[in-house]
Amino acid sequence: MNSSVAQNTISGSPAGTAQKPKVPVSIESFLLGFKVPFDVYSKEGIGYACILKKWTKFDQDIKASLKSKGILYLYVEGDPTQIKEFFKAPSSAAPKPAEPDYHSYTKTKDEFHHVSKLVFAPGSRVNFSIFNNVGTQFSPLIETMPDRHVPVTENIKTVSGGLAIKIADIKLFREYISGLSKTSSTDSSAMQAKIAGIKESAKMNIRDFLSDPGSSKNIDGVVVSANQVISVLRRKEATLSNMLTVSAGDMHLYNHSTNVAVLSTAIALAMGMDQSQIEKLAMGAMMHDVGKKNLHSSILHKREALTNEEFVIWKKHVTDGISLIQNNGIPREAIVGVQQHHERVSGLGYPFGLRGIAITPFGKILSLVDCYDALTTRRPFKQPLTPFAALEKILKETGEKGNFDPELVKLLVKILKGQGRI
Ligand SMILES: [Fe+2]
């Protein structure tokens, strides 16, 4: 941080102290090389720290330093009208920076990791910053540093949209999750946080696996998470709804892969499949889209329909995935599940166009669940289908084209109905 930057921390609203209003302003609205005629603060837990004294020049070094700490908004103290005029931005209430384009968003989202609101029980203290993700926007809710634990405020559970942390803080978040698993409290919100922690741990283990599928440590992490998910669902410690990841802008592969694992496990348990088979199925589910790591972002995140040439490249993610995992000691059944997750009972799937009994039960389960989760996933520029509408579409495809196994579709409908999701 620039040496001219002040570092005094003050409480957010100390009793008996009249404070001047603070207006949130995106750091992008600060003109580089210009002196700012206001005191400027950053959020520190529930308080504020003065980081720029009045008439300090805002320069590139300050901006870069703030960005490296994940600080995207500052709080300018003074008359809101004067602040508005100086920054020429309508910022009297919530910050509303310009909507970035889709390309910027796909880049920005890679700086963040989505987390569940459920892991933050009242009284939790965190030493990592937490952001609110609405659509394409990430704005800070709690800003802190690794050496500073601050309480999580209750409003974190009620904000619209999802929560995210910076990628750089995943290690700290893992430590926080590990603390949840050690709780002996039987309080319902503590139990809920503990279960949500298992799901969050699965998301992070899948994320690690997707980034380096050849690492035996990462494969072990997937096995641990597969067994934890099975255990939670088998013992009915959580409902399916608690275990499914749903948040705004949730287009990350690790979220989708976790959901596919949860739903596949629920189906397998309902079928009475044995433990070792369910473990292999859950592993296949967590790994099924690993080949997408080879897909270029321009295809992976394309908003419009893919061209024929692009679809050919897209389809390669299945065989690419097999190449990435086939010699790493992963059970054969799991690999076959990955290989068949886009096949259709009708023979209209890919990459091999397998039909009927040529597709294994793992392939049939994964193709159905993968399709259901894709249809019900919210994306920044696309509304998701409701579970009911998604099942209607799947039932139609099953009836007209014979794409999915009708018995499995019936089971999925029964499970979702039993959980009150449709
Ligand atoms: Fe896929």
C-alpha cells in the first residue's frame, strides 16, 4: 500500500458518536492521478478503516494494492451530493457499477469461489473476505485480512444472490470448514452449517481434482467427499435440497459436478445399490466433465448456440476426460460412467451413439442427472427451468425420442417429489 495511505480503523457505528455518511464507490470510479477531496475508507469487518486521507492522490499503485486484497469498493465520507458530483456516479445507496460484458464476467468469476450461506452460523468469525454475487456483479459484504477474525453479520443470510470468496482465500475457508466439522453442538443451525460444510468441502475437492486430475492427493479428496456425501444422504442427515448447490450465477463446473454427485447418489440409494458401487458412481459423477478443462473459454462460456464446428470440439470433452483419468487408479466403472454421460438410450447421444443396454446403469444415471442439473442451473444471462419444467422436458424427450431410461426418470420424479422439490 502507498505510504501516504492512512490505516486507522474505526467502529462502524459507535454509540454516541455522530458519523458522517459513507457512500460506497467502485474503485473503478476513482480517476487515476487525481487528489480525492474526501476521507476514504475500506470495510474492515463491521467497521471501517481510513485508507486515504482527504486530498490524497489516487494512483495506479493504490488501485493495484486494493485489487490484490480483493477490495473492489471504497467508502467515501462526506456529503452524498458532493460525492456524487465528484465521481459523477449515482451512488447514494447501493453501489451499481456498469454491467460488465459477458467476457469480463467469465474472467472475473475465475477470481472467485462460490460458497453456501448455510456454513455461516450466527456468531461465526471469519478471517477471509466474503462477497455478494448477483448476476455478473461481485461486491464486498465482509472485508478482512488473514490475521483478523471478524464476526459474520446476520444479514449475510438474507442478501439476494450468492456468496463468494476470493480464490486466494480457499485455504482459509478450508480451515473454517474444518472447524465446523469438529463441533459437538446439536443446535440445528450448527448442524446445518456442519452438513453444508461437507458439501463445500466436496466442491473444493472437485475443484482441486478438475485443476489437476493426475494428482493422487486430489483423487483421494474426491473419494473422501464421495463417501461423505453418501453417508449424509444414507443417514438422512440432510435433505436433497440442503445438499444441492443453488446460487445466482452458479455456472462453475465444481458446483454442477457436486450436484450431479448428490442426485446420482440419491438415485443409487433409492435403487438399493451397494456401498462400493455407489462410491464408484459418485466418483464418476464428480469427475464426469473433467475433459472440459481442455475446452477454450470462448466455447465453454459461449452465450449463443455453438456452430457445428464448435459442437464437434465441445463433444471432445468426453474423450479428453477419459484420457485425463484412465491411468490413475480410478475404478473402471467410474471411468465408464464418465465416458457415457452424454449417451442417450435412443442412440442419439455422443461420443459413440450407444443404444439401450449398451449403456451401463452408471451411464444412464449420469446422463439423466447431468441433463436435469444443466436445465435447472441458473446462469448470469439465462433463467433456469424450475425442477417441474425440467422434468416435464425430460419426460417429453423420454416419451418422444426415448432418450432416457423411463424407470430412472420415474425414480428421479419420485425422489424430487418426496423432497418437496416438485
Ligand atoms: Fe459433459
